[in-house]
Amino acid sequence: MMARMTADFLAQNSAGRMLRRALDDLGVGFIPVIDHVTIRTMDIDRRAEEFLTLGYRYDETLHYDDWYAKVFRRAGYPALFVDQAYPDDRGRTSIIPRWVEKFGDQVFHHVAVRVEDIEQAILKLKAKGVVFAGEIVGARGGTLRQIFTAPEMLDGQPFSVLELAERHQGYQGFLPPQADSLMRSTVRGL
């Protein structure tokens, strides 16, 4: 229904058609949104305090081999994904502490942009010179598919990445195996 109503709207709105063409040229599609933003830190709860005062609320914790993340949400805003290495021996192999020591926790590690068709977005962005790290994570037809761009380098170290996220069936969550695979796709130099 949403696709049909959007198509009907675009058929009747020239400004909407112009915006659609520009977004299609980038491979984003007409429903571009920041899906989520990610901050790396040494102390999730301390770093999240600022966002809690802005109306974000804790949603869930995701656990990985050497790091974990907490997700915070606020209606009408992108999800906030805050990650850190485990503070005990489990976290010793995590790349997060070295990244935070180098860049701090006042910047986004990555911003994820929701796209309608991830393969199309990749083709369009590659044609404009964007390089991607690894392959699409997540099965075609699944609820969540993701890929990172190659990291932007700062002082010879991988700094930030853009993530493309394709979501289906109203899925708003995060899949732990996918997040860990994405994390490892950009490991260079840290």
C-alpha cells in the first residue's frame, strides 16, 4: 500500500519526482532516512547520558565475542547504537579501545542510511567512486541487509564509514552476527 500511494503521489507532484530522480541517481531511493548512528566509547552508560537527556530511551543490549552494544531509541529519530569493548579480559582483542583512544567518543564511527535496494545503491555509488568493504551482510529477501563503505582514513588510521541498510517487513532491530561481521569488514590498521 505504501509503495502504491507513494507512486501515486509522485505521479502528481513534480517536486517529488525531481527529488526521486536525484535520490535514485545516488541509489538511495525516495525513502531516505538515517537508519542509525553509531558511537564507539569506553563507557556506554556514561556516553549515553547526553542522549537520554534528549529523550532517547534504552532499548536493548547486544553481545559479541569481544565487544557489546546498547541500542537507544527516540520516536522520530535514528536509533543510537553505542558500542564498547568488554572491560574485562574478553575485550582485549576488540578494535574499539584503540579507535576510541585515537578519535575519542564525541564523533560517529558510522552513520547508516536506509536504502530501498542495496544492490542498486552499491552500483550507483561505485559508479561515483565509492569503495565498499567486504560484501553485503544478510540474505536477499531477509529482514536486514547491510554493507559498509571502505573506511575514510584519518592520520593513516581507519576513521569512519557509511553504512547502507536495506530493511524489510518492518524490522527495526539489529542482528548480532551481522553487526559483528560488519565490524570486522573494516579492520585495517587498528
